Amino acid sequence: MKIDIVTLFPDLFTPFLKESIIKRAIEKQAVTIEIHDLRTYSQEKNQRVDDYPFGGGAGMVLMVEPVYLAIQNLKKQDSKVILLTPQGTVYNQTHAKELSKEKHLIFICGHYEGFDERIRNFVDLEYSIGDFVLTGGEIPSMAITDSIVRLLDGVIKKESYENDSFQNGLLDYPQYTKPRDFKGLEVPSVLLSGHHKNIETWRKRQQWDRTMQRRPDLIEKSVEHE
């Protein structure tokens, strides 16, 4: 997979690319990730990429031309161009699985007060990571990239993510490790029994109970789609 990220702040991505699973995925050649400075596509003096909004208002707006030129330069026949914006579809694990099957993704990180509306004519998808506003699309692009890369073949063991929260529409079951007893807080005995069928039954029950308690909206959504 190839991932291109267009941003005004490329230095923010340096530690992201050099640590943990992302670093290992790059080393294994499961993914290639390139960061592109939007200013290099500016046709204005001093590589300017923003201006005041027509009609007045606070803040600065990203201009359409540099974003368009960046997309045209990076886009291939099998590319998906994704705009990161608070107005986009709220991203979830289903989207992560869908995007992990793509060959080439281009992320456009919004910034400042917003972006010229005409940019929407040149993108395929719009995603938000939640109903709140960040300074820009850099953090969302990292979060989404991480969620995709960990699903690529050979990056982590398949069983490591098959039981993740949201993989089956439910939250993950509780996990425990040593010691067995910590200040009177004991590991459930079923997990120490060695009885795999009972453990599996317990974990499925825990997933359901935990989801009902913490995220009943997920249960409601699964029922709606039945």
C-alpha cells in the first residue's frame, strides 16, 4: 500500500513514522508513507496557501489551487483521495477495513479556519474522527493511517486484531496478566481453568455485557442492520 499525506506541517509526522508498528510496517515494506508539504504546490509569493474568506469572517481559508495541484501530482488511476474535516463521515473500524484493501490513499489535511469549498470537487471521501474540532487534519490523518496499517498483511498477527473492539460490532473483552491477585483484585477463575470452550463463552458474554453497559448504541446499530 502507498499512503501520501499532504500537510502544512510535515515535521509533525517525523516521530509518527519512526516508532512502533508504523516503523515496522515500513521496514517490512507492507506500506510506503510519504509526507508532502502543501506549500510546495503554491503559485503565490512566499509559498502562500491561504487567504481571507470572501464575504468576510474570522480566520484564513486554504486556497483551492495548491490542493488541486497536489492531488493532480499524486493521484493515480487506483488512488482514493480523502479530505480530513470535522464535517466528514465519522470514521470507524468498518472504514478502516475498507481502506486497508485500497492500493493508494491520499490524505488532505485541512487547517486554519477551513478550506475553499471547491476542494470538495476533487476528493473521493471525507472523514472526521469525532464530533469535535482540532487545529488541523494532521492528528486525524495519523490516527486513520495507524488504524489501516495495522490491518495490512504481515504487519501484526491476525489474531491480534480479530478480537479488537468494533471488529464484530462489540467492544473487546477484558484482559488480564500476572499477578493473579493484586491487592485483592483477582483474575477471573475461568481464565485460569485451561478450558478453552468455557473461556471463549466467557469472553463473548463479557463483550456483550461490556458493550451494553458502555456503548449500547453499538447494539442498537447492529440490530438495525439485521
